[in-house]
Amino acid sequence: MKCIILPEKFDYDGSQISSLWAYNSFGVNEDSIIVFRGACDVKIEHMIDLEDRRENESIWSEDMVSFIIEHFDSTDLKLVYARQRFFTALVREHLAGLGIHTTRGGDDLFLKEKKLTVSIASTSAVSQKIHFGINVSHEVYGNLREAGIGDDEGIVRFMQEIGEAYVKEFEDIEKDLRKSRPLGVV
Amino acid sequence: MKCIILPEKFDYDGSQISSLWAYNSFGVNEDSIIVFRGACDVKIEHMIDLEDRRENESIWSEDMVSFIIEHFDSTDLKLVYARQRFFTALVREHLAGLGIHTTRGGDDLFLKEKKLTVSIASTSAVSQKIHFGINVSHEVYGNLREAGIGDDEGIVRFMQEIGEAYVKEFEDIEKDLRKSRPLGVV
Amino acid sequence: MKCIILPEKFDYDGSQISSLWAYNSFGVNEDSIIVFRGACDVKIEHMIDLEDRRENESIWSEDMVSFIIEHFDSTDLKLVYARQRFFTALVREHLAGLGIHTTRGGDDLFLKEKKLTVSIASTSAVSQKIHFGINVSHEVYGNLREAGIGDDEGIVRFMQEIGEAYVKEFEDIEKDLRKSRPLGVV
Amino acid sequence: MKCIILPEKFDYDGSQISSLWAYNSFGVNEDSIIVFRGACDVKIEHMIDLEDRRENESIWSEDMVSFIIEHFDSTDLKLVYARQRFFTALVREHLAGLGIHTTRGGDDLFLKEKKLTVSIASTSAVSQKIHFGINVSHEVYGNLREAGIGDDEGIVRFMQEIGEAYVKEFEDIEKDLRKSRPLGVV
Amino acid sequence: MKCIILPEKFDYDGSQISSLWAYNSFGVNEDSIIVFRGACDVKIEHMIDLEDRRENESIWSEDMVSFIIEHFDSTDLKLVYARQRFFTALVREHLAGLGIHTTRGGDDLFLKEKKLTVSIASTSAVSQKIHFGINVSHEVYGNLREAGIGDDEGIVRFMQEIGEAYVKEFEDIEKDLRKSRPLGVV
Amino acid sequence: MKCIILPEKFDYDGSQISSLWAYNSFGVNEDSIIVFRGACDVKIEHMIDLEDRRENESIWSEDMVSFIIEHFDSTDLKLVYARQRFFTALVREHLAGLGIHTTRGGDDLFLKEKKLTVSIASTSAVSQKIHFGINVSHEVYGNLREAGIGDDEGIVRFMQEIGEAYVKEFEDIEKDLRKSRPLGVV
């Protein structure tokens, strides 16, 4: 599994959640986590969560760090949702390690009761994907700047450390499941 | 999904990881998390993790809280391992909420660098299961008593809150995945 | 699993077979069976059965009771077809209970050799769905009126009883499969 | 899929539910339904339904027709349970066609409120199986003799017609699912 | 599984890789391999391999034999790719049997270091498909004419023999997997 | 995926086909192909192919090269059988490259009409495995010595080249399936 941190500013408009975006954009033919920073403005046709559509929610941020995860090992909806939930907990752990206390509600993180993150997961016939975005700055919602991670260097380190941590967890899980016997039965 | 907290002391000898143990013992025919407290001494024939067998490890504790999770919705090894990893993070979150700082390494939690927990996950042809155990007291390893959760009442509350939190997360995930559109494709 | 009986007349144009229609229309984020009554006129772009398309068949009824079933627990085509076949038998059983004798040929029911029902099943990347429609009145085909269920009250009872019966069967199956040991092997 | 009617009396002791029994006994390397008639006395170690074990139920009949279905196309527990439920409805339809009115409760048929049938379904790592048994005669439970199918010839016809009907349904479903477009999405 | 050799010239424009093409065109509701000969010119919107799209590759041949395989038994991407790889080896075996030595690199065959074939595999929500094409004549690439199979009769025999060989292999595999016990465990 | 060539003589008694043998013996927690050379004498309890059991076949060779493949990415029987068939073709290709002409019948290779190889594939609840064995010398059956690969060095090279070729094919397939769009639909 590959982690790529885009060196330049890159805006998220929702099209990046499409299957094969990583291959098409960067030639990656492995499972991957692509991390980038830029504005976020999700077009209605790319909204995967119908709740957002129904409530005509805007998914908007002037400056956001985005993690785009793609796995091709299964198209099981339950699996990608378990992975999304775990990724959320992983980000929270990392923030706690930086001394930033957040609360988690499902796949959302909150900073002082203000929503800090957006996330969605789904599948196509060929892959499963997760988008997880964290506001770097935002006028209304929680954001990393307010949490004290404001300088560009800190943000880059944050992007790298989480991207690499997820790859490590994934590879570790793959190893763990290759040494367990099947269950006995009562 | 059902959460059952056993009211009496109950020892873990590893046979509880078998598929259908919850049905056989308590008549539960739902997905379930059974929580109990007692001594832990896993017999070699119930060791699921071959690493433990190879290294002739003893899985022993004089007093442990055990969570036994069983899902029948899939026998996918990847799914139960993602769930196990998420459950580990959930326990850590809960401990942090109680002011107890731990570190996580894969599916293990550590208290002041001493291993606090044991865990295993696997599947049979009919279900997937997770065992997650936390020492209440232990002469060598990390334990809840040392962490300041020593009284019986505190332990019972801990058992209940985590058991119920997992059920809530599971049901929340099941709802989330029922409102997401399939991915588009580049 | 949730059963919803729409209180108002609702026409079926085939778009209701789309994945997530129940969530989008009624906010249901469970597996569901939505039951309604109205005219039926399936547009060519919503025809799922290519046989109908090839033969330029019209799927039309002036007054039809429609059952729309959606499951998110799997996207296995074999499973949704087994469920569709079972649902057909369930409707037939119910009609027999009302003293109405029909014959079954695959997923079709016939009343005095006239086709009484239409049905289709398929999957997307996120869910599996079944449409099952029964003519209330029809100039050519078999219909409930002819079978003696003509009054509105009788139709509503019919809609409710079958909708609820399917939910009950589904939940009963889910319980049954949580108490069976894996097979031995010769 | 192959249907075999055993010409000689054959007793059911529960071992026939094991995976690969059909291959091992008759060299059948297709999906199959094997139908036979004989005494039924299920040994405790072959009881798949833990409810029977827990309640120390005896599964016994002096004369029973047994259907043993095996599919290798999937090891999905949900699928074999949907098939079992459908098979139960199929038998009921057939009995109704012979003028014998039964009621169905899950995977059980009742004749004048007396249990007429036994059934179980499960999977191993390689196949899924169903056993469905109908009493020909029984001192306590419902039975075909009481229902008026008493002569050997009638029983043989009954065995053949249901065995062949299931094969026909299975092959028909396999054809149906090969002409349906994937679902659209709202 | 059915093998159909189209008797008339038929051009491949890439739309034939779509799911259900065989049913829609020929009414085949089985797994199938459809074999035909004609020009090949794949339109950009039918290109499944994004590498071809990215590199703006033309998939063109004045005269090509095409094999279109469709299976509905699974939508597992790993399975269709294993089948594609095996089909490639099967064609190579057959060519070797005709005295034509080729080399294989993944899913490509080469004749004297010139690419002889094109191939792609993928899935939709309902089926899995493979296209495998071999140049009959080509100005740049390897082709059967150059290999000495030039006459129409020889080409027809080639189409038939490979089409039928794949059906035979498929049916043979289906039989083989119906006589193997599950694995033991260390 | 890892390839390990055992440096010492190692006998095959059938227990090596068990799931997790590679982890238990060599600590490999990846998908793997383990290659070794030694006598072959499969005990009846390790016979996976019931045809061999039924016919009381002896699987015996005084000197055999064995390939033991284990994948944990799926427990789909169809997938491991497709992989087995492909592996057989791969070995045949390799032998042809050494100037040794064999014929293939299913998963068997023949040298001058004498059976050269044995093979079996199956799954447990946690992994899928293939055993493929080639006689180095044999009094009755085809063998590599007769084919002209007699010296120890040649055998070692043969073991290495095929082991590594399979790893390369597997990794290549994994890459290929990560750049293909889902199929369109007619």
C-alpha cells in the first residue's frame, strides 16, 4: 500500500472520491492513501452521502487536508465502513498525541463541540474508497489552526504522519490475519 | 446486536472464542458482545494466535475483564480484523475519557509501557469472533487497578459502557452504509 | 427491517427500483419493504429485465399494489434471486389463505391462467432490490378485483399483511442462522 | 444440478448432512438433491441446530422421506437459509397441489397443527447443505400417511416430483439472473 | 456454459465488453464465450484499461479474432483476472499445439517479439467479462497469418477449438471443486 | 508474496497442505509459495481429493519437487481452482522453455503419456491452498530425470524459477486489476 503526499496545493471538489482516481492521476496501481491540502467545495453530483444531498448541505472549506483511501481487495460495504471508522479513531489518536483533545461521534471529530472533519465511504464494482477531510482553517467549523497546528510545516508533518500510520496499520492487519487459526465451534 | 454483562464471576479459558458459544450458553441468536470478569488461563488447544503457540506464551491473568464479540453477517477475515482494530481504539478512547492514558500498538494497549490487554480475532464457516481482555490486576502486566479503576463498581461501569458503546457504533455503521451512493468512476 | 405502507396513491414508473430510493424518499436507513398502490407504467430506461426490453414489452397496469424490497447486507445476485422466489411463494401462500387459488411459474403468479403479477430483482454496488407488483384491476391480465379482493380496505389489509409477513420471515431467518453449527465433512 | 432418487430404503442418521456426502456415496460432482426414504434417528454429534441439542430434542421418525440438497456455488449462510425457506414453500405448494393443506411456520410445515417436517441448513468451508425431512408415518407427529399419501407408489412419485421441481427452480433462477441489468441509483 | 461462434464477420468496437451483451444480442442466458472475427477499433468510451486511455493507445486491428467471455457466478475482480491469465495460457498452449511458438508476458502473447494479442477483464455489479483478441492480420503487430494460419478454414477451426476448450476447462474445474475436502489446519 | 526454497531435503506427507503450515513452520505471515524436494507419501487423513480416497489411490513418489501455495486474500473455492489451473499451465510453459514437451489434462501434466504431476487445491475458513508436485524420479510415472533434468543443480534452478515466476504473476495480476474500469452495461 502506497502513501503519496501531494507537494502542491490541490483542491477537493468531490471527483477525487471516484474509483481509480489515484491511478488516473498518479499512475498508482496499488492500494493507496493520497494526502493533499487545498480548498474543498463538493459539487452536488459528487455527493455520495444522500443525507447531505437531501439536506442540501454544503461541504465547503477554504483550507482542508484531505485523505483519499482506495482499496481493491474487496468491494464489501461493511469492510470499508469499518475501515473508515477505524481511520477516524486513528486521526483522533494522532491529534491527542499532539495534545489536541477532540471528541468523536461516529465518523466525525469535534473540536470544542465544533465539527472539525468531513468523511464519506462507499464502493463501486471495482474498489472501495474513503474521503476524510480536516479543516485547516474555517470561519464556522472547528479547524487545525484553532487547535494550534497553524504553520505549514506542522500541517505537512501531520499529513505525512497520518498517511504513513494508516499504511502501517493496514500492513500490520494483513500480517496479523495470516497467523490465526479458524475458530473452533461449541 | 445484543450486549450482555454477566453478573457473576466467569473465567476465560479460551473456549469462549468458539463460534456459537453465546447461543449455547445464553440462548442469544443475535450478533452479540458478552462481557464478563474472572480469571484468564487460555488452554493451548484454544489458542487461536499461532504466534502465541509457537512462542509457548502463557495467556494468563488472575483477574481480567473479557469482551467476546460475535458477528454472523460475514465470515470475511479482513472485516473481523478491521473491527478488532476499531474496538481496540474504542477501548483506548474510553480509557482516555476516564483520564487513563494508554498507547496502542496494533491490537494491544499499553499502560506505562506495560501490556494491558490481550486480543485475538478469527472466523469459522459460520461466524466471526473477537476476544478482547483487559487485566484488572496483574503482577507483571499493566492493569486497571494500577490505572486507578480498582473498585468493583467502577469495573462494572467500565464493562457496561464499553459493551454498549460497541453496540451503538455497530448499529450506527449499519445505518451509515444505508445512505451512501455507489462511487463514480474516473 | 422496516415495513412502510404508503397512505396515499403512488404510481410506479420503474425509478423506484433504484438503489437508495427508500432512503431518498422516506429517510429509511434500514433494510426495508415499501408497499404502495397506484398506476404502473415502467419507462424503458428503468426496465431491468432485458427480456422485457428485447420484446418491447409494456409493463403497465391501471391499478397495482407494489412491494419494493431493499437489502444492504449483501450484493450477491444469487441471494436476491432466492429471496425473490421465496417472496413470490409467500404472496401465493397469503392469497391461498384468503381462498384465492393461484399457480406459480418461477417468479410469476397466475390467476385462472392469466398473469397476475410482475417482478424483477437485481443489485447495484451497494444494495439488492426486488419489485413485486400485483394487479388490482386490469383489462387483460389477472387482478385482485377479479379474485374477489376489490374493496379498498381489503387491499390495504393485503398490503400490510404481506409487508409485515416478509419482515417477520427475514428476521426469523436471521435468528435461525445464528444457532446452526458448521457442517461436518465426510 | 442433479436429482437422484435412491431406489432402496436408506436411513437418515444425520451424517448425510456432511459436506461431500453425495460425492462420497454416489460419485456426484455436481450440485445435487438426493432423495431417499427410511427411518430417521439423528445422532447427537450430527445435530447442526444447537437449539435441538440444548433442548435434548430427539429427531426421530420410523419412516421419513429425506431431501439432501448440496450447493457448491457459495458458502454464504444467508443464501442457504433463503434457499431452505424457499424449498419449504415449494414442498407446501406441492402438497397443496395434491389437495393436502398444511401451514408453514418458518422452515416447518404443520398438518392439522402437528409438525410434519424437520429441516436444517448450514455451511462448511466448501459447500452449503439443506436437509428437509417429511414423516411418512409417525405416532405423534404429522405424517403423509395421515394426509392420504400412503402407498409406496405415491411416495415415490412425491419424492421424484419435488426433487425434480427443485432442480427446475434452481436452473430457472440461474437463467433469470443472467438477463437482468444492474440497478440504477437515485 | 455455452460457446457460440458467430458465422458472419463481426466488428469489435469495445461495446461488446459490456455486461449482458451476449444476452441482448443472442438471447444467451448462460455463462458464455462468444467468438467472432472482424475489424477491431475500440472507442475511447469503451476502453476499460485506464493505462490505454492515459497513453492514448489505439486498440486497432484490420482483422481480429475476438473471444468474449462472461460469467455470472461471481463479481470478484480477482477471479476474473485469474481466469483471464489462465485463458491466455490456454491460447498459448493451443498455438503451441499448432506448432506456433509464442511468448507470454502477463495477459499478452508475443510472436517473434511482436505483440499478437490484446486483452482486458473487469466486472460490473452483475457479471465478470474478458475480451481476448488475436490479430489475424496486422501491418505492425504479430498476427496469425504471419504465423501460418492464414486460410479462413484454419481460422474458423482455431476459433472453435479454443472456444470449446475453455468451456471444457470451466466445466472440468466446476467438477473438480465438488470433490475436495476442506483443508485441515496446523 | 514470499517465495521460500527449502535448502534441505523435505518429505511431503500431506500435512503441509493444512492452512497456516507456512506460518507455523517458517514464521511466514504473507501469502507464500514454499518449494521443497523430498519423498512423497500422502497419508489417508491428509487426502483432500475424495476421488483419491474412494479409489484408494496411493500418492507416492521416491523423489518429488513440491510447491505449496497459500493465499489469505479470499476463501473462494472458485478462485483457488482458477489459480491452480493457471499454475499448472505456468509449469508447463516453463518445462516447454527447457525443451521438455508435456501435455496438460486439467491440473495434470503428462510426459510421453505418463502422469508427471499431482495436484490438489482447497480452502479452510481462513486460507486457500494448492499443492503441486512433480516427480523427480519415479519407477512408473513420468519424472524430470527422464525428461533430462537430472542433476541437483538443474532441479534447484527449476524450483527457484517456477517459485519466483508465480510470485511475479501474482503481483502482476494484483497490479493489473488496479487499473481497470468497471464494465458498462448494454
